[in-house]
Amino acid sequence: MSLLRLEQVSKHYGGLVANEDISFAVEAGEIVGLIGPNGAGKTTLFNCIAGYTAPSSGAIWLGEKALAGLPPERCAALGVARTFQIARTFTSMTALENVMVAALLKTHRLALARQRARHWLDFTGLAHLGDTPAASLTTSEQRRLAVARALALEPLLLLLDEVMAGLNPTEVQRAAEVVQKIRDAGIACLVVEHVLEGIMPIANRIVVLDYGRKLAEGSPEAIANDPQVIAAYLGA
Ligand code: ATP
């Protein structure tokens, strides 16, 4: 059984079709890239999967559990964690405290939450910044902090929303390494990304959205050579 399965998911806002009839699956241990032009419906689909909005129709399964229509905290408790396009760090807290907030949703023991938060900071390469106020972190560090905080929810599936945007090539490379490390830790990743040089080399599969619909799905190589995808998104 697939870890995540979307069956004909649609989301309409009045007359606006944000997602239409989208079906695909994410297997345990996979990195799946979700790409497509601005406004194609990628973030809306994330919102449907993570419970931030309910699909207008269709079904979303995490294993045997139906997710569609559940609130975010239920989706998170079942194993879906996410980051946001704009990293929503708690700026008045330290990096460690930011991750502890999430860790404390899994345990009420403060010392254990601190220990787990340190683990995820270390995992994402931020161990040396634990006591730094989140507001003082660079964009790249704030993105990694958002990832560390999502990981502290101990998810089965992590939804990463443009964690590579605005990073320099070295930072993109490091972010890609962290995503691979997450997969290697047994957590599946569904990754919305416009930085194709970051996601294409590490993804097992790519799903392409265009005008709210699934335009294509396949290996990164097949997608990079798909004439429809080139015409709609990649360009020559
Ligand atoms: P980008 O790559 O620019 O982040 P995207 O692929 O994530 O774009 P979405 O943000 O999902 O695209 O938007 C898809 C469509 O749905 C857009 O036309 C957007 O304006 C519309 N939309 C998204 N959220 C809402 C909302 N809450 N109310 C009305 N329309 C919305």
C-alpha cells in the first residue's frame, strides 16, 4: 500500500479551479517533486493534504487513514508535517526553542523535548545555532529551522514548500543533501520546488501540475524530456 494516495482531488474556490482531478501516490522512502508554473495549484494541493483546506472532492489517504477534511493537527498527528513557503519561525525564540515547540507536541517531558530538538537541529546542520534567536538566522538557516521543526513532529511524510527558493548554489546543494538525509531516515518527502537543479537530481519521481491539473508524472529524466512539460514550464 502506498504511503500517500491522492484520488481525483479537486479544489475549487468559487469558479476558480485551483486543483482538478489530481491522482498520484507517494511511496514510503521516496522523494517526489511537485513542480509547475506559478499558480498551477501546488501549494493548494499541499494545503489539502495537510488539512489547511478541505478538497472540494476526491480522497486523500495516508495508508488506510482518510485525510481529506481533517484539521491540520489531526493530519500532523497521523504523520503529515509541512513547511511553508515563507518560513514561519517564532522570531522571538531561539532556534532550539522553535524546534522544542514542535517536539513538545510529541512528549510533555521538557528534557526529552530539548534532547529531541537538539537532535533535529544537528540533523539539519544547525547544532551550533541552538541558542541564537531565530530572528538573527539567515534565510537559508531559517528554512532549515522550519524543516527541523517539522521533523520534530516525527512525520511519516514531510511536505516541503520551496525550501530552496532564494538560496545560493552552495546552499541549494546543502538543502538537497538534507532532503536526501530525511529520505534515508525513512521519511517520505513531497517537495514543491521551482529550483529544478535542486530537486531534479534527488527526486525518485516528478509530478507536474499545470492550470490545476496533473500534466505529467515520471522519472526526472523523462519529465525533463517531455515535450508537454517543456512547452508548459521548462522552456527550451
Ligand atoms: P506558486 O508556484 O506561485 O506558489 P502554486 O502552484 O503553489 O503557485 P497555488 O498557490 O496553489 O499555486 O494557487 C493556485 C490557484 O488557486 C491560483 O490561481 C490562486 O490564486 C488560487 N488560490 C489559492 N488559494 C486561494 C484562496 N484561498 N482563495 C482563492 N483562490 C485561491
